[in-house]
Amino acid sequence: MADTAIQHHDTHEQRDVSRRGLLVFAATFGALVVLSVTILWLVLGMRAGGFAAAQHLGEVPGDSELDQRQQLAAYRTAQNAELERLDWADGSKRYAKVPIEDAMRLLAAKGAAR
């Protein structure tokens, strides 16, 4: 039985991680990050619209939600006025633009006459 026993040999790594290598890697990585952030700041931060144009907290931008609501209300009013206007759709005066309510009444009257 001793002849058939499997003997295991520990082949795992015996040495520890190099502290010097870890410190060199950490220092190099940190320097690379600082250098990258500095370069990005110089390239993007000096342009108009970059970091330099960032708003400070507490400032209200010019296109606030209230202004957007007013713009939307004005747009809808203009669109409704266009829909309510009676006009020719083409230059040959073959097609007319009719307000929606009038068109529904005309269509209902035409359908009832059939």
C-alpha cells in the first residue's frame, strides 16, 4: 500500500511580493494620474465652455425652467393660432387650410348627407 500512495509536492510560490516593486508602481501610477488631470485641466479648463464656464452653486441659469415654460406656452399659442387660421394651403388656391373645429363640422355634415 505504501507503494501506491500518491505523494504531493508543494510547488506553490515560496517568496513574497516585492514591497519595493509595489511602491514604485504606486508612485508611478499616482504621478501619471496627477499629470493626466493637470493636462486635462490645462486643455479643457481654459476654453470658454470648459471648466472655466461652470456655474457656481446658487446661480440661476438664463434658461431656467420658468423661462422654458414661458417659451413653450408662447410656442403653443402660436401653433394654435396657425391651426385656427383660414388660409390657402397652396398658391394655385386648390387646397385650403380650415380650422379643425370647422373641418370636423363640415365632414360631419357631409357624412350625414350621404
